[in-house]
Amino acid sequence: MAKYEAKMKETDASVIEFIEAVDNTKKREDAYRLLEIFEKTSGYKAKMWGPSIIGFGTYHYKYASGHEGDAPLVGSSPRKAKISLYITTGDTAREEALKRFGKYTAGKSCVYINKVEDVNEDVLKEMITKSIAFLQELYPNQ
């Protein structure tokens, strides 16, 4: 059986070059705003994960299946359609925070927004902090 190779790995690619390559001016501005919010709130320097995710911090996960790997604690990506926010509070706190967040759609571990001005930045900061705390508690000894 072939060993699973994670698609999302931390790279040495430049976060600034990645943001500068975003075609849409508003999305590029939002990517810079999110970079500032995530760095200040998380306390971690931004790193590229794979070709398109700006991640902050890292944790090592291991599932019951034996699958394991590394991932950013939190992150964002200025996608063509929407901006993806990688925030996993893993509890009811996320649902409570999202009620106060503003305009978004949500997936399992992603929250999608059109633009930063659609959301409450204080609630975003709260969700970033809670996500980091949740993952560090779930996967200690990082």
C-alpha cells in the first residue's frame, strides 16, 4: 500500500508574491488585510501551504486510521470565487461566533466570504484565537 502523501505542505514560496499575483484588486487588498489580522491575532508569521493557502502556525495530526500529517493552525486563501478562511473551532463556539460574523457561507473546516468588509473583524479574531486553542488542545505537544 502506497504511503499517503499530503497535498498541503508548508513551502518556502513568498506569501507577498502569492498575494501580488491575485488578479482582482479588491481580493488582493483583502488578502493583505487578512494577512495582517491573522499574523497579529495568531502571533505566527505567514507561510505558504501548497500553492494557494496562507497558513499561520502548524500542528501535527494523527487520525485513528493511522493517517497523519501537518497542517496550519489557521489560514486563508484568496480564491477566484470567494475568500476561504481555514478556521476549525470544533465546537459550538464556532456556531455562536458565526451568528455575529456577518455575510458568509461555511463548510466543515472553512468559512467563505466575498470580502473582508462583509464580516465583523473582532469576531474573526475571536474565531482565530479559539481555533488555535482548540487544535493545540486536541493535538498537544506541538
